[in-house]
Amino acid sequence: MLFRARCVVLDFDGPIARLFAGGHRTQESVAGDIADELLKIAASHRIELVEVRYSKDPHEVFSTYARAAADRDGAHPWDIAADEMQGALTAWELKSAEHAEPTPGAGAFIRAWSGSAGRGATGAPPSMYRRLAVASNNHRGAITRYLERESLLECFDGPVIGRCEADVKLMKPNPWALYEVMRVSGADTAEHLMIGDSLSDQQAAQRAGMPFLGYHRKPEKRQALRTRGPGGGRLSVIATMQVLADAANAL
């Protein structure tokens, strides 16, 4: 899959780093607190969506309420609550970028792919370069801050796409971020490879017609991704990013 790819597109939270990990608390604990804070914002405006009442995933909570607000054409109090949620989520993301935990093998892969053969070769057309990009539902500022912190930002010569704050309906599984990457990369759709750790990543790649490789550190999450292939097929899913680092070094 890497051999065929001219542009690798990484999701951020998971394949590159665990955004809400680091410090003295677990990723799950911090994410649960953020989700609770967003749900309290909804409650303060006396609105509730039962499908995320007990969710511990802050992006699921935010995107569900934000899409509900958009479907109501920004009717008060839904639009106010969605704006407050996005502000709170962004603040958490920017703060968490300072101590996010690197995903094992991710930095090695990014550096190996960035230095792999064919990149910038004299006379080579842009479509022959091996580019690297990000397509994420996280705030772009948090992504770039982490990449700067780890001295990885210079490895990304493709675009770093975070969520579109002006239109949350463009968050994955909407393929907008992947289309933005393809618009810049100069490569054909089939010459990309999306690497993600969620069903929304897989759905976005499928809708864009882009090859997809799943990653997750948890066995049960890997199994869930494997069984969600298009047409009932099974997806390729890896357990460590070091697999990709080794493959990139072999190219």
C-alpha cells in the first residue's frame, strides 16, 4: 500500500499522537471530562440529544450537537450551545497539544516517509514525490503545535487540514478534508493512502475513493475496523505504526 502511495494522509489523534494523554491522567479520563463539560453546556441551554447523553467522546458530543444546530438553521439556543462547545473543545485541544503522548512508531514513520526515495528528485514531476499530509477533526492549531513540538512539522509538505470551524458538517466522515488534500497534492486519488483509527476515517476515505489502512492500539478497535470494509469486506488494520516505519525505510 505504501509502495503505491504518492501521498500518505494521516489522521492526527491516534495515528500520530494521543492528544488527551500525557501527564498524570489517561486519554480516556481526560476525554471523558471534556465530553462531560460539553454535555453540561448543552444542559445549561436546556437542550439534550439522547443519543450522546452518556458519551465519553468529546468529538462525538460536539459534532452531534453542532450538526443538530446546523439542521435547525442556527436556531437559538442550539447555535449558542454549539459555539460554546466548539470554544471549550478548542481550548482543551490547544492545551493538550503541549503534553500529548506520541504514538509509538509514528515519528519514525513520518521521518522515514519524509526522507524516502523519490521526494524532490531532480526533474521528477510533482505526482512522483512522496508527500505527507494530515486530515483531522481536531483543531489545526493543536495539530501544528504538536508537530512543531516534536520537530515533525517540516516533514509535512502536503496540507495539514483540521476541522472547518465555519461548517462542522465538513468534519469526517464527510470527505471534505481529503478532497482538500487531493487538491494540493498533485497525485491521483488512487495514489493516496489514508491512515486512520476510526470508522469516520474509513467512511471519509471510502466516499473520496481513497485507499485506506486502519490503525489502532486496542485489539477490539482493530477488530471493529476490520469488519467495516466496503461491501462487507475486511479492511487491513495494523497494531503499531512501527510497521509503517519499517516499510517506509525499506522503500
